[in-house]
Amino acid sequence: DAGITQSPRHKVTETGTPVTLRCHQTENHRYMYWYRQDPGHGLRLIHYSYGVKDTDKGEVSDGYSVSRSKTEDFLLTLESATSSQTSVYFCASEGGDRFEQYFGPGTRLTVT
Amino acid sequence: AQRVTQPEKLLSVFKGAPVELKCNYSYSGSPELFWYVQYSRQRLQLLLRHISRESIKGFTADLNKGETSFHLKKPFAQEEDSAMYYCALSGRGSGAGSYQLTFGKGTKLSVIP
């Protein structure tokens, strides 16, 4: 599992509140990614990072921001959560074996 | 733009029957293609990639550039193969040598005992 964890694993929050999800990896991987998984949409890339403090937008970045101050941590923030952001969020990292991404266990977020 | 299409949302087969999960892609460069699998309530994991040409758990996939396809096949389905399968294509991202995986919407394989 490449030592990749996510916290929290489950969260219920109210519309309009800020939410931060954490991804932590112990493999010293350079690249990290945040995806959301929704029925009928598969996995869609939200943001990714190609190094400390280096991030870029993915396909569905609106309403999300990220930060990476250390190699091992990649944070996803919903500034003001909306019901459309109810989803399962997966973090992934990619290191020495090019193209193979290792996924975290996922965070199930419900926005009420 | 890169795109991955998995035309079947759900595929049900009987145990012992052959399985083929379809994947078509659109990409202007030389593609790197993968199959990821997600068993119930587990994280996604890489099943196989076309560059390694290996067989994992009895599954194989051949890249057909003419038909822009990367179908996943197994001659005899097992109950433990029931899972969600995602086809993915790796394309260059905008940042410093990064690559992005574009996933299809997934096919849920159900193997009937």
C-alpha cells in the first residue's frame, strides 16, 4: 500500500463549512494526487502536486484548494463545502516506478 | 485532450465463462495504458499496464493502436474477480515532468456462482 494514509476516513459536515482532508505518504514520492470518485463518473482528478509547494489544477478543481509544505503531506481544502462535494476522495502518490500510482483508502465526505 | 471510454457500466458473467472488459481511448501522443481494480470497500490498486505485457490473476490486456483499444480479458472468470475495474491513460501534465492519469468511468464486474 506504499504507506499512504488518509484522514479522516469519514466526515459529515454542513454546507458552508470549511473542510480539510489530509493525505500522508511515507515513501518519499514526488508526485501526489487528489481524486474524487462518484457513481457514473469514475475517478476525476481534482489537483495534483509535482513537488513541495508545486501544485496544479486537475479536471474538477473548482471549489477546492491544495497545499503541500512537506513531501509527505498533501492537504485538500474545501473552503466552503457544498452538497455537490459529497463524494469519496482518494489520494494517490507516485514515485520511483513511473506511472504506477498508489492509492490511499479513501475519505467518505458527506455535506448536509 | 485525452479520453478513456468504458462502454459498459455493469458486466455480469457466470463463473468459468470468459470475460472481456472494454476500453477505448483517445490520445494524440503515444499512450501508456493501465487497468486498475477496486474490490469492495478497498483501495484502488494497479492490475496491469500495457508496457509490462504481463498477466496478473489470469488477466491480460493488449494495446491495439489501430482500434485505440485496451480491452481486459480473462478466459475463465472466478467469483473473486467481482470488482470495479477502471481503465486509465497516462498523459503529460503541465508541471515539471508530471503525468496525469485519466480514468474511464469504470465497469462493475459481477461473477455469478
